[in-house]
Amino acid sequence: MRKFAAFACGTGAGFAAYYFQKLRDPLQAVHNSWTNSERQISECAFWDSNWDFRDPKSLVRPVKGDKPQDQNRYNSDLEKNISKYARHIILIRHGEYLDVGETDETHHLTDRGRLQAKYTGKRLHELGIKWDKVIASNMVRAQETAEIILNEIDFDKTKVKNCSYLREGAPIPPQPPVGHWKPEASFFRDGARIEAAFRRYFHRALPDQEKESYTLIVGHGNVIRYFVCRALQFPAEAWLRISINHASITWLTISPSGNVSIKYLGDTGFIPAKHLTNRIPREAKNVV
């Protein structure tokens, strides 16, 4: 009986040690049947808390000695670099526009697109948000959308920032591949710019931020979908699998710890169904 008890205890301890070793080593962990590969588990499923390179530990000079004053200095510097409040980033896709002409200057909103933008502005007003920043792509359709929204919300128009980094483009070759998509040169040119826009606007709050902040960005479908994938640490190549309507609201929150959550993705529930669109018309249509 004693031998059996010893064997049972030893076996139980062995299983426990084996189990916890699996938890510590993701590459040895048991994978769910719906995951594709060990690479997906090891590189994608585990959250990178320093994705914006603003984790306090990465901003502070490490302790070199074992003296108490060295540790005190480190703790003090660490405290000074800790974010205290969340950042809310609300992304608006422009309204429907008419794709005519060879340049951006001829791509104006349709009557329906202007109506969509007005509905979105009213919805943002109803949410009662006090905006800290409003930023818009400098393309015509985004500028016109922002102008209509600004007529509905409480924000000083003179403080709006226009950003060329937010212009529409091809962020990264999508997966699965799409045969009719743009040539590789477009991804090479646009991808770096769109990634630069992500790094400019997506990061945890600065340590001196004294309250939760709200940033409104009026931009484009491809850019917004890419931002969502990057912010949530989904494969960036998956951006084309997402569809968002014109004038839709996407809301992402970056917590002080660097964790990111999504509150709305392409929300247009406030727009009447007959005015919902997500594709570009080639000719003008009357709005009833």
C-alpha cells in the first residue's frame, strides 16, 4: 500500500511538472485543432505588451549595480513613465463618393454620401464625447466627410489636423491573395506610409496625460481595416477579409497597460438601411 501511494504521488507530481512546463513553453503546448500551425500559436496568439515600444521597462535605464540607491532610481524612473489613462481612437470611413476622373480632386461625395456623413455626425453628437483631437485624411472625400461631421459635433474647426499619411492605399498584400488587386509597387509605396500612420496615432497615453482622451480620425476603408488588424495584433494580411460601410464608426481603446480592445467595428446601425453602402458607384444616383 505504501509503495502504491508513493507511486501515485510521484506520478502526480510528474504530471504536474510536465503540465506547467508546457504552459511555460508555448512551442510545446497542446494546440487546438482549429489552429493552423505552431507558428500561429507562437507568434500570433500571445500578446506583445510592448507593441508600441512604450512599456515603462523599455524606457528606463536598467539597474546596473546592487546598491539601494540604484534600485530606488530605477523605481522612480519607472513610475514617471507609467501611463495612467486610456486613449480612445474613433475611426470614421468617408461617405460614399463618385469615382470619376483621373485625380482625387474629382472624387466628391455623392448626395447619399453627404447624408451618410450627416447621420454619423449626429450619432457622434449623441454619444456626448468631448474630443481632444480631430484628424482627417487630406483626400477630398475624407475632407468633405469631416466637414459635415464637424457641423454636428462640438469641436473647433480651426484645430482640425489634415494628414497625408492617412490617404487611401494598398497597405499590404492580402491573404488569401486577390488576383485583381494592385501591383506589388503599390504595396511597397503605400504600405510604409500607412504603417507610419499607425505608429503615429496608435500608442498608449503619455505619462503626463491627465484624463482619458478621445481622438477622431476620418479616413478610408483599407487604412481603417489595416489599423484594426495591427492594433489587435491580428495578422495584418487579413485586412481585406473585413468589410466596413461608408461613414461607419470603428472604436478602439488603448489601455494604460498597452492592451487594446475594440468597441465598434464598422458600426452603421444609426443609418437607415436604404442609405447603407460600402462600394464605390461609377455614376450618380438620386437619393430618395
